[in-house]
Amino acid sequence: MTCTFDILARDPRTAARNGRLNTAHGIVETPVFMPVGTQATVKCMTPEELHELKAQIILGNTYHLVIRPGAGLIAKAGGLHKFMSWDGPILTDSGGYQVFSLAKLRKISKDGVEFQSHVDGATLFLGPCESIAAQVALGSDIAMAFDECPHWPCDREYACSSLELTVEWAARCREQKLADGQLLFGIVQGSVYPELRERGARELVAIGFDGYAIGGVSVGEPPAEMVRQVEMTVPFLPPDKPRYLMGVGTPPQILDMIACGVDMMDCVLPTRVARNGTIFTTSGTYSIRNAQFQDDFGPLEEGCECYACRRFTRAYIRHLCKANEILGLRLMTWHNLHLYLSTLRRAREAIAAGRFEEFRREFASAYTEGIGVDESV
Amino acid sequence: MTCTFDILARDPRTAARNGRLNTAHGIVETPVFMPVGTQATVKCMTPEELHELKAQIILGNTYHLVIRPGAGLIAKAGGLHKFMSWDGPILTDSGGYQVFSLAKLRKISKDGVEFQSHVDGATLFLGPCESIAAQVALGSDIAMAFDECPHWPCDREYACSSLELTVEWAARCREQKLADGQLLFGIVQGSVYPELRERGARELVAIGFDGYAIGGVSVGEPPAEMVRQVEMTVPFLPPDKPRYLMGVGTPPQILDMIACGVDMMDCVLPTRVARNGTIFTTSGTYSIRNAQFQDDFGPLEEGCECYACRRFTRAYIRHLCKANEILGLRLMTWHNLHLYLSTLRRAREAIAAGRFEEFRREFASAYTEGIGVDESV
């Protein structure tokens, strides 16, 4: 197979790099932000709108899709791309995270996890074999190894045995037959322990994957702890494979992680908080619900070229938001995704121009956390 | 001013007619169905999508808009068209219906109704003067007279005094200064009493309006009773002015009412039941939630050319619906509006071809009420 991942440019002052990832449904230019399409839909958005926003690749959640509507139905539909009418690349996570965070846990064995669905309480089993089989049925372009994602904090002993299980499961995933052209990424765990993170990375590299994710972050730890876990892992990941940091983050965090050598990120943040009225801008976040916007007839963000900003005012979108109108959710989601995706575009341009650190610092200094980002939906 | 309403064609066998209504924001070809945009948005839809669906005119609810976000704010935005970015014609109702159905009623006087907002309990007053002033501030193309809409059933004595108040308020509305180019329609009440309906029509015509609505229907009466009220009213409405039947109906009902000489109708039905998973088709309605559609990879309606049917399957939309996903609400709303608007287009074509009765009968015989239309949202 042709080279999956090419490095196109390296920033002179940071570990940031531009890459090109070849997938069965097209090329992804990295660094990239992946909108999350949990239940076979990026909430509120049509595929055409995602293309208009220049989203290159989206994420689907295997756990949710296995529970509803079921991998079998989606396979019957011809795979997830056909089911949801998205013809671009799709990355599916393995279900490992949700099994440990959402499901009512029954029991962990060497073969996987028996659990009760959070939707209807049905007893299900998900392990490396079942997860890969589901992702094959879904037909994603990038599948993720089934891992155990420990909570934070967790003691070293638990982190160690959890890592061992994750590595064993990763090896089992690697043995499974994938769909044509489907890539497989491993997930490095190890919690906050440097030697475990190093060990996890080395052992996954020894198995050999198409890319490497850093998991077990954004699970409640302080931001600085998240960064440390990335810094203690990346040096042990091969430079010629993509690095995927799962579940991160705010725009400044994303730029910081790119500077660390991360190529891919996903996060529900822009879409989830949009539905609560929190607007992302290059200056930071704010809540459209704030009274000061009641008669503000400017756009969500001055100078933004997204559909919401070209056509509608803060006053109107605030009205929609307070009136619980679906169009409001659409417009805020649209804008937030535009902010994220355009920021990543600018990041790639800055890397190509050899000025990423300057871009990152300018962005960070202009960006202020706003009136309390409410992430609890 | 040029002629507001031209009759372009009369069906030879029914009272149906094609018309052209000139408004400040464009021409409306009648008979027409008006999607309802209660809170300055047709739920789920952007203005572009409404144009794509060839919606000619939409309805805004004065009561809701006065309460939130307020007529003053909308005026400050430049009017409702600018506020919601819809550049086509808008009809605003007067608030009369909601005041009597939604608000916690305080008291009726000769000048209007003092009531408590259903949103925040604030004490408000709405009468002919306030209603027209609000509609002027909103800047709609067609304003409605402020009326009293009696419940069904109501005794003759109540219907009579209610009608007298409605006619007096209509006269007061007529005296108000309207916005440039704004039309004003009167609303005929009279409940189920033929002599009251006749009296209401004659007295409104004597005052003189740009169009005449039949109100007080679709308030719980049996469908046959609704038809009777229309039949007892239309003969007394001038043939050269548009007739607007408020709050009606299913597609077959709409065609029946066109045959009676009705030119304009609005109803929340297609959009409201869409959000419950009820799909309108030329064969009738059905619920997408039904298990038989779980693996049905055909469109919502075979042969339908709407976006939802061209791009997505029943199985997927059913999944979205059961997963409470907003994209599902969008697609079902889209399809139902397309069904309604395309049916009206076909009606106009049939009238122009002199075969409306044939079209109406064919449509009715193909149409079967489906698996229980759930109108309770």
C-alpha cells in the first residue's frame, strides 16, 4: 500500500508538523480537528454542511452505534458512510472509553467487558474481537484498538495492570482482519506515570500500528496534567506515524498540542457547548444568553465568514437560544465548528510558513476564557 | 396602489381559483400553504431552505413575538424580515387566538385583554390598538385584525356577543395606521351559527379589508363542523379578495377547502408532527418509529424529490428519530413541508388546467390516515 502518512513540513521551532494521511475515503491534511458524530450524525449538521465547513474527517462512536442502531443494521446499509451519507473519512473509536464511563459495569475479563447498556439495560459484551468486528462492520477508515481507559486519578498499581490489559488487547486487535483499506491505531495509556506511558508507547510500537493515540486524558485531570501526559508520551511515538490525542480540547490547547507534535484531535466541546449557547471566537468564549447581546445586531464574531455570521445577528441567535429553537442550535454549532476548523487551517498554514510558534502565541494572547463555559449538557 | 389580488383562473367545477396576491415583499400565488414560524423561525429551517422548498410566505405569531423577544427589539432590528433574515412575504396573526388559548386570562374589556404571559407570568395587555401597533413594528406584509376566538363548543349567546366584540375590534384595527404597503385582513367569527357567520362576514366587508379570514375553526370541533363553518361563511366573502382559513389542515382537508373557495391556509401540523416522527406522504401518514422501517433503505416517500428523500433512508431517519437527533427533526420537517408545498403546487396546476376536482378526488382516494397522527407535542 502507498505510504499512509507523509510529513509535508516541519515547523522549525516546535514539534509541529504538517502531514497528509491517506485513507480509503480520501486524504486528511494534518494537524486536523475531527468533529464528533456520536450517533452517526454530527449533531445538527448535514453532510453537505460539514463539507461546506471543510471538515475533513469525522468521528463515530462504536459503543453508541453498537447499542443503537446496531453494527449489523449499519452493515446492512452498506456501512456507516452509506448509512449517514457521509462520503469522507471516518474514524471510529473502539468503545473502550464509553464502556468504562457510560455503561453500568458488570465485569472485566481478559477477553473484554460485560456491561449493561445505558440505553436499555441490555447485557452486552465488548472486547478487542467484538470491537474490531463492529468497526469492520461499520467500515470506518480508521479503527481504534479496544483499550481500558482508567479514571483520573488512579494509583500506579491500577494504571500498570490496566496498561498491561490494554497492550494485550491491542495485540489482539492487531490480529483481527480489518476491512479493505481500514487503518488501525493503537491507544497509549499509562495514566500520569512517565515510565508507564513510555512502556505503553514502546509496546504498541512493537506490535505496530498505522497511528498512535494518546488516551486516558481529558478525564477530569487538570489541564497541566493533560499536557504532561502528552509530553511524556510523544517522544516514544514514531515520527512517521500520526499522533492522535483523544478528547482534546479548547482552541489554545489544540495549538499547544500541535506544538508538541500531535497530528489529530477530536472533542465534543465546540458542538456540545454550542447547544448551551456558548460561542467560541478567536478572542475566547462567551455566552450568547448574556443580556448585553439582547440588542446586539452584529454577528457572533466580527469578521467571521461562516454562514451564521454572514446571515444572522447575535440578537436573533440569542432569541433563538432562549426560545429553545432548533435553528439556534444549528447556527451556534455551525459557527463553533467553523471556528475550530478554520483555526486548524490557519495552524497548517502557519506550519507551512515556518511560523507556527508565532501563530500559537498570538492566538493564545488574544484568547480569553469567557463567561464560564458550561460543559454540562 | 396596484390591484392587491388578481384572480388568474377559476376552476369550472368547484369554487377553487388561482390568484396572485401582491405584497410588499413579493407575489404570492394562491392557493397557498403558509408554514408557521411562530417564534421568528419555522422550526428547524433556515430561510434558504424555505426558499429551496419554494415556500412563498410564512406566518409569524404576534403574541409569541411580543412576549419574546418583544416587538420593540424586532423593530430595532429593522423589522421581522431583517430580524429573521427572511426576505419573502410574512403574515402575522394578531395574537387574538393565543391570548384566549395560551395566556392565563385576566380580563376582557372593550379595549382588549389583560392577561399573564405563559412564559414568565408578566401582566400584559393586548387589544386592537396594541396588536396593530405590534404588527406595524414587526413590519409584516399582511397583518390580521385582533379578534376574540371563542372555544368550541360555545352557545349562541356567547358566540353572538363575542362576534360583536370581534367586529368592533376589527373596526378599531382598520382605523390604525399600518406600515407602508402592509395589508390588513379581517377575521370572521360566529362559531357554528350560520346567521352569525353571515353577519360577521357582512359587517367586516362593510368595514372593508384587504382579505378575509375564517377564524374560530380547528379548535377541537369535528372536521365536518369545520367544513360547515367554511361553507356558511365563504358565500358572504367578496370573490375578489383572498380568503384565509386559519389553522387548517391535513392535505385532503386543504384540497377540500380550496374547492370551497379558500385561497390561503396555515397549520402547524406538518412541522409539529414531523418532530414526533410522523411522515406525510401522498398516500397518507405513517410513523417512522414503526419497527417495519428499521431496515428499510428506501426514502421516506418513494418518488419524492425533497432533500431528505434524495439523500437519506427511512432506516437512518428512523435511527435519528429514536436517538432524538436534531438532524432527524430537520429531515422530517423538510420532507413534510415539501409534501405540503408540492401538493399546493399541484393544486394550482390542476386549477389552471381546469381539472381541480379530478385532482382532489385522486388525491383523496390515494390518501389514508396512517398509524395515528400524534399531534400532541
